[in-house]
Amino acid sequence: MNKAMKTGLLAAAISLSAPFAAMAGEESSNPLPGTFVGNVAIVSDYVFRGVTQTTNNMTVQGGFDWDTGAGFHFGTWASGVNFADGNAATSELDLYGGYGGSIDNFTYDLGFIYYWYPGAPGARNYNLWEVYGKAGYNFGPAAFTASVNYTPDNFGATGDATYVAGVLSVPIVDKFSVSAGAGYWMLTNGLKDQTDWNIGATLKVYDWFDIDARYYDSDVSFLGNLADDRFVVKFSRAF
């Protein structure tokens, strides 16, 4: 594992330690309503909308979510990154919040996401924010979720962008499911629109951890092997 990746993993771990410590300290007398859930993962490659964010390397990820119980939810998620940019960015920290709920089998969620790359020079214009909307329906044998994300200033100051995606999930047995997703990224400033897709399966190993094995591909050609098809394995645990 190279120096940049190690630095990214360390930054991600530090960024997550504070909220987890606070949660543990308030376990018996938490004055806040709702529920708190944490998650950690080891992934063989961090793929975002069809493009590797770790230059085809493994990384560690983790997050912390608060559901207020009144529809509003907030959270943070971190990952090591490696853009092969001379260590301009070694970690990603996402901050997000929204309002969601359900009506029978129909679910909805509206919110925002801020993508922050600590330590990256401002001139790189890496940091950005998006607003999103999600809607889903559980048909019983399968569930489908559609989403739309919009940003007025995309990564690297490449103009506004809209990403439309859909995910179909099919539970096979109690602890095993298969799913497939596809997305279409509408870009500006002369950039070609991009399409990505994935298909895979998730296995819950008792109550210990989940294993997700997934194939990713896209029609992105100008990034070379950074957007090639790939097989990714993820080990994760929620607590």
C-alpha cells in the first residue's frame, strides 16, 4: 500500500473517531432523540459513478448516521482516496442530511451532500455540494429506487451536473440478495455525458458482517483504466 493511501486511511479514521467516541460516551444518557448507527468497511476499490477514486487500490471506509425519528436525518461518511494527483487529496469526508419517510411500500427522501477533501488545495476545486431526491417502491419480490443528484459546480470546477440513477434489489433468501444499478451523468463545459452500471450480490454472514461482490463498468473512455470494468469486493459491518 503506497504512502498516499496510508495517509488517506489515517485521515479517514481520525475524522470518524470523534462521533463514534461521543456516541459511546452518551450510550446510557443520550439527550438526543432517535437512533444512531455506525458502519465500517474494507473495499478492494472505491468506485464512484463508474470511476475509481483510489487508483484501483483498496481502502477503508466508515460512517455515522443519526435518524431523529421525525423524518430528518444527518450523517457523515469517510473514505481514503488517491487521485494520482501528487497527494493533493488523500481522504474524502461527506456530510449530509435530509428529510424522508414512507407511505405503505413507497419511500421518499430529499436532502443535500457536501463532498469535502481535507487538505486539497483550493485551486483544485475538489470540494462540492449536491442536492438529491430519491423515491422507491417495494414490490415484495423486488424493490426499486430512483434518484436524481444535482450540483451547480461539479468536481474540478467542471460546471453544473445532474446524475440520474436507478437500483433494483431482489432478496433471494433471508441473508442473500442480488442487485443491479445504472446511472447517467449529464455534464457540461464540453464534457461528454457518462453512463455506468453494476451488478452484484450481498451475503450477510450471521450478524458478524456483510460481503458484497460486484461488477462495475462504464462507457467512460478518456480516463483509461481508471474507468475500466472491474470486480470489487466489500466487507462491511453496521453497529
